[in-house]
Amino acid sequence: MRSIRLRVRALDLEAERTVVLINEADAEALGYSPGDRVRIASSSGAIVSMASITKRLVSRGELGSCREITDALGLSQGEEVEVSLAPRPKGVEAIRKKVEGKQLSPDEIGDIVRDIVSGSLSPEEISALVVAEHVRGMTMDEIVAMVRHMVETGDRLELGVEPIFDIHSIGGVPGNKYALVTVPIVASAGLVVPKTSSRAITSAAGTADVMEVLANVSFSLEEMRAIVRKVGAVLAWGGSVRLAPADDILIRVERILGLDPRCQLLASVMSKKLAVGADHILIDIPTGPGAKVERMEEARALARDFIQLSHRLDVRLEAAITYGGQPVGYAVGPALEAREAMETLMGNGPGSLIEKASSLAGIMLELGGVARLGYGREAALEMLRSGKAYQKMREIIEAQGGNPDVKPEEIPVGDKMEVIPAPSSGYIAQVSNRIINEIARAAGAPSDKGAGLRILVKEGRKVEKGEPLMEIYAEHENKLDQAISIARQRPPIRIEGMLLEKLSGEPRFR
Amino acid sequence: MRSIRLRVRALDLEAERTVVLINEADAEALGYSPGDRVRIASSSGAIVSMASITKRLVSRGELGSCREITDALGLSQGEEVEVSLAPRPKGVEAIRKKVEGKQLSPDEIGDIVRDIVSGSLSPEEISALVVAEHVRGMTMDEIVAMVRHMVETGDRLELGVEPIFDIHSIGGVPGNKYALVTVPIVASAGLVVPKTSSRAITSAAGTADVMEVLANVSFSLEEMRAIVRKVGAVLAWGGSVRLAPADDILIRVERILGLDPRCQLLASVMSKKLAVGADHILIDIPTGPGAKVERMEEARALARDFIQLSHRLDVRLEAAITYGGQPVGYAVGPALEAREAMETLMGNGPGSLIEKASSLAGIMLELGGVARLGYGREAALEMLRSGKAYQKMREIIEAQGGNPDVKPEEIPVGDKMEVIPAPSSGYIAQVSNRIINEIARAAGAPSDKGAGLRILVKEGRKVEKGEPLMEIYAEHENKLDQAISIARQRPPIRIEGMLLEKLSGEPRFR
């Protein structure tokens, strides 16, 4: 193997992956070709890194070293190191095989996952994997191996108790704050629920964004463990811990490409659940126009895949297909949703949210043997009515460093508000998930916690012209204006007369 | 569209693509999600750029700006600019369509190619395109559009004469210095041959590397034009000019992924040829074990595709399938190959090189109407024998700033040399392209111009134990040792007795 000696030039740079900069001329001397990795050996050790080739950023004879590498090898400015080509990581060959449409062995999947987590793969290689998974798919064997390796290459919560319960919603419905109601219900019945969730990426509020209005959500694994041991549950942001970290890297590339391979969705969800030790899992699949899953057959197929996967992973899993054709509850946006969730726990919530949260909690109570089959929902509603779920939520909020005495109406929302009136009389024919989401985001959600909207009417209701349809809240005047302008140009709530269509009796062709 | 105001922090960074650095908190405020582009507006104008999100590299409120963007907008340190999300380039949607296996319109292909050349696509997106082309393929309509847009988005040679001849070898065979013989033959017959070629990437010497031993190969378009007008030909490095630049970007990603989509190969070759204005093209497809194309059917299919494409692009094209199962000539490595090419032009070359160079030149002479059909090879050999081709090569070398009087034996080769003897007596059964290539690269080729090897025997010849099989040349002792060690561990030249296998007459099962 050819090698050259280069002088270290420590760069004030932190890269996502370990990467060094090498001058074009030195790269040629090394026999470097695009995608090659280099091995950097100093007196104190050696490390393998991706290399970026540059014409001018570093001179011939220099090795531009980002901070991770400088620190890992304890390099000093001007120190001489030996640089040679390193073999490509094994995962590269396995990705190529998947591109060719071949089935991968568990070991090959392991190579890929380890290389993803160690930062050994280039953006191009990870992208090739995502495209190949999308086009070629994966067998159940491959998905099982993917889950196992994704869990193994990360940290684990390890609570030391069992059973452990968890719930995950596939998402795509605005106002989906159900977890802030379902988790306290389930925990108040004595089940252990260490729930991690994500922040909104394309939606107006993720569960973590809503919970953050009420308490902290960023914890170390140790802190999370302590909270769950104390109050039986946590509502934490998954991004603060290294649970199945391959997932986060893959999801980033999926978003860039606008692809969401079904097989990777299955592996992602299950790996996150297994990493917290969950062995009793409920999957919520919101289904309807504008949701992530639009058609019932599609929802059923996904549910079947989840169940099959759970058998292979030896965990209990149920899947619930819920109505996702319009927002859950009335509020959309972190603070407005936090208000609505607290109101619901305090006995004054909207029907659709109570219905969804208690149905899901009911399935979990039955799964946990706390309620008899068929009586779960009733038991869940009882926890809600009795105030036990609210009491549990107070404990969770307090354990997470929030104020348990917070009143819903005291939660601050944006002080700029506009009411959108009905442009005509008629019946509410449709509430569009997509446009509702866009308006809430334009108003500032999720980063402006107080921004969002409240829908005042739901599908099927009769309204009179001029009657308020929704309120938009914002923290900044210009964002309110942007949100109003979307609401005017593309009304998210469609009103129609009862007569939807008139068919002419006249024959079209004489 | 949301926008935020950031202070410019000019970074001493040159990126491959235009890219700005934004703090995580600001990205969240913008509603940024991975793959989004941002629009940066200053008092002097606006520009769209990819964004890299960072936790610490720039602080909240700062915009880290690479030199390209700082210069393009004339930004000064600390200046306030307005940053907002920009729509994704059109090419992204077209790539997604190809991933889904749909056929693209010429306009969609145009979107992709323009976005590649302007640097608007992320590495992930370009990778998705390459994988999609590999898995889904492209129709002839798509390839035609790809070629046209690749040519349009780059510079052109525009010699102002016609016809223009060109030749391209698909490659993969060590020692393939044929172009240094074929081009002077063809040019000496009065045809115009502006040949651009690549440097070696995975091989021991590209045409440009070999020619560089004799003369300069890096020219501006204007210089190339002047050389061709003066002597009728050029042997230049394609990397110094912007001919079909999308090709170079795509090839980089193909190498990272180890993929070589057939449709993109066709588009790449034709776009480079059309960019120099060639309308009479010869494609050489070396075929045999260890070559890029291994089987005859595959070679024929590729030839047919090239011919079909040429009809669509309205240029004349012939394809030649040549034997590529073992090295062409005896020399491998820049200086050794330059010696062999000059010896051949001076009337003292190896049979396989004379045969290949004159056959290909003959086809071009027939294409150009300089020789009657069936008499091209004879005419080519006559140009060689008469010294006219050598005289033309001297003119080319001089026009390219080299020494036309150079003697082959004066061309410096590595002064470290080792002879590899035959380990046994027998017949040469196989000369392995792949291992020959590896040995020459280990010896230092192509960056050490004098490094490489000379094969002394070819397939079918009888050798005695101890008889020299090859000579390895290197400029550095340690590289010579590495090359020798490969040659010992994995002999590139296989010797066998005439009796290849003995089948026992005894029945296996009684």
C-alpha cells in the first residue's frame, strides 16, 4: 500500500463525519480515487477517515484535519503523519448488492448499520442505500436484521423492569397531541411507558414540541431512567439520546430525497421502541385524505407488516387504524396543543381527542392485562374522569422540571390573533390537513411556541356566512399576515351546500 | 415565506458547491428541513445556495459564507443579509420521478443537467440519480436529451471546419496506448482529430498521462483550437477544459458508488465527442476477460446502442470490438508506454499494438473517404511504414510544447528495476489484466511517470523455468518492493503444461 507523509494543519472545523482535506497533487500521489478512505497514522495511533480533495484549501504536503481527528489522534500543528489509502468499509459492498436487487444476509446488514453509525459512509453511499431500499424493498429477514443492528449500535434505556409499554403514531395529522393524554392514562393504571418522540420536521408540532411547553424534554439516558423509575413514564425528546442512532442519519437522507421506504419505516419505528426496552407496543396508523397513509388497504397492509415483524422480534404489538382525515381536536401548534391536552386531562376536552386518546390507551390497558378485553376504553375513560390521569400528568411534568400547577389558560399563546370567518353559509365539507399544517407553520409553529391555530368547526357542521371558522395565533405580525394570506388564498375549510352536484337529465349525445 | 436576518461571517473556505453555514437555532426558525436551499438577499442582489446546519461552527444570528458566495454578492464581514427558504431546484423532482421508474421528458432531463452543472444538487440527490439510472435505465429518447443538454451546458471547441474525426476507447485494458499511434496516422492522412482524453483513475496510465511524458496536455480551449488548426490534431487532457462538465460530476459519483450505468456511459462518451464538434466517431470496445466488457454479446449490444444513438444525434459512428483479454503491446505505465508508442511510430513496435492502432486508424480512414472500404488498414500501415505518421507525431509534440526529437530510449523510466522469472516451464496460459494493473500502480504509476512494467511474454508462448517473464520499473525502492510482493503473491502470468487436466478413467462409484 502506497503511503505519503503529510504535515498536519489543524482546521477550526467540526464535520458531520470524520473528514480530512488533502491537496489534489498528494491525492494523485496516493492513487486516491473518489470515495476512497485514508488511514492517518501518527506516533499515538491511527484512524480511518473520508478524504476531501482540494486544489487550494490545503497545500501540497499538508493534511487539513478537522477537530474530531485532531483530538482523537492528539495531533499538533505541523506534526508529520503517515497517510495511506484504507480499504473501503464493508458496508459499501453490501449497499452495492442491495442496489443490484439482491437479498442481504444479517451480517451484511450489520456491516451497513455499523458503517452508518461510525460515520464511515459518504452521503452518496447512504443515499444509494435509501434509493435501493425504496426500489428493491427488503424481506422480513432483512428488516429483522436491520432492527437488531440498529438497536445494537446505539444506547439502551435498560430500566430493569418488565413489561415496558410504548406507543408510536405514524403521523401526518395536524393537532395530534394524543400522547400527552394517552401516556398519563396508561401510566396512571400502573404501566411503565418510557415515551420518546420527535420534534416537528414538516408538521406544525411534534409531541416533543408540545410537551416542551409544559416541561423539559431533553434528558440524558440516566435522567430519563430516573424519571421513569419515579413516576412510571416520561415524555422526552428522542433526539437528546443515542437510541438507534442509525435511524436519525437515515431519516435525514430520506427527507433530502423525499423518499420514505416502507421497509425502513418499519425498521425505524421498531428499533426506537426496542431501544427503550418496550415489549408491549401499540402502533397508531392515522388514515385518511391528507394523512401519511391515505387508504384503508394501505393501512391494513402496514399494520400486518408491523405485526409480522413483532412476531419475529418476539414482542407483543397491536396496530390501530385511526381516522386521520382531519385534525385531532381543535388546536394546532405547540402551546395551543398543550392547552388542549391539559384541558382534556382536566375533564374538558374535545370529543375527537378524548375518543382517540382513550381508545389507544384502552388497547394498551388490555395489552397490559389491566383491563379485560373489550373493557379497555371504558377503563381509560375512567382514569380520565376520575382525575387520576391528570394527577399522573402533574407528576410527569414535575419530574421533568415543569410546573405541575400550570393552568391551561395561563399557558402563553401568540398575542397576535385573527379570526377567519365563513365566506358563505353551508356545511363543512372538508378540513384539509395539508393547508392547516401550512398555515400553522407560516404563523411560526413549531419554533414560535405560541403560534398556531384553533379550528372552531369540524366536518359535517352547518355554518352561517360570517360565523368564525378558525383563529390564527402568532407571535409576530408579519408571520400572522403570511398565515392569513394562505388561509384566504387557499381556504383550508371547504363549505358546500347539501346539494353537492347536479347531474343534468339531458342526454349528452343525441 | 418566512425570512430571517443574519450577519455575514465570511469564511476562508472554498466549497465544491455554493454552500452557507447556518446555526441550528436559526435553521429551526426558518423552518429548514434537510435538503432545503436558502435564498440570501443583500442590497446588491440575491443568490440561492445549499445550507449546512451546524451547532457550533457559526453562532445564532450568523451566516457562514464560503468564498464563492462572499464574492458573488460582494458581501462584507458583519453585513446583514436576509435569508429565506428557496424552492428546491426542478431537477430534484425529475430525479424523484426517475427513481419511481418513470420516463423523463427532454425538459426534465434538461432540468437535471442544468442543476448538476450549476452545483444546485446535493451529493445525495446526484447519487439518487446515478442509482436510478442504473436500476431503471433510460430510453434512447432520454439518452439523446441527456447528450444534448450535457453538450449545451458546457463549452465547445468550435473549430469551424468539417468533418471532424474522433476516437474513444471504452477502456479497461492495461497498456492501451493505441491513441498515440492511431491519431498521428489518421491526422497524417489529412483528417482533423481533436482528441481529448482522461488521466488514469483506476488504471496505470490514461492516454493523457502517457502523452504528458512527451508534451504538455493541459490547454485552454483557445490553445487547443490553435494546435488543431496548425497540425490537424491534438492529444489533450479533457480535464483542463469545460467540455460537457456534467459528465465529470456524474463520473465522480459513479466511482464512489462503483456503478457504471450503461445509459450514462453512452451519454458521457457522446457528449464529450459532440462538444469537440466530432461528426465522424469511432468507438473501440476492448472485450475479453478482465476488460470492462467481458463477453462478446455484451460488446455487440453496446456497439448497437452507440450506433442507434449516433443515428438519433445525426453523426456518423462506427464501433470496433477489439481483443482486450490481455495488455496491448508490452509496456504498462506512462513513460514505458510513451517509449513503446514512439518505437511503434518509428517502425519498431510490437505486433498487437501495430495491429490494433492500424485497424482502428483504417476504419477512420474509410469513414473519412481517404481509403476505399476494405483498404483502410493497408492505408494506415502505409502511413506508419512511410514515416508519415511519425512525422505527424513530431508536429503534434512540437505544437504541444514538447521535444519532437526525443528518442524512445532517452525517455526516462524508473531506475529501480526487478526481473520476474518464470517459476516453472510451460506455456503462458493467461496474462491477467487486473493484476498487471495492480502491480503497475503499486510500482507508482501513473503519478510516478517512470513507474510501470514491461511484459516479456504473451499468451500461448512456451517458456523455460527461470526465463524472464516481466520487468518491473519504479522510481522508489519501497514501491518496487510493494509491486514485487504482489507479483510473487498473485502471479499475473499463469504458466501451465499442455496437459491442462487429467480425467481419471476409474469409475467414481462402483
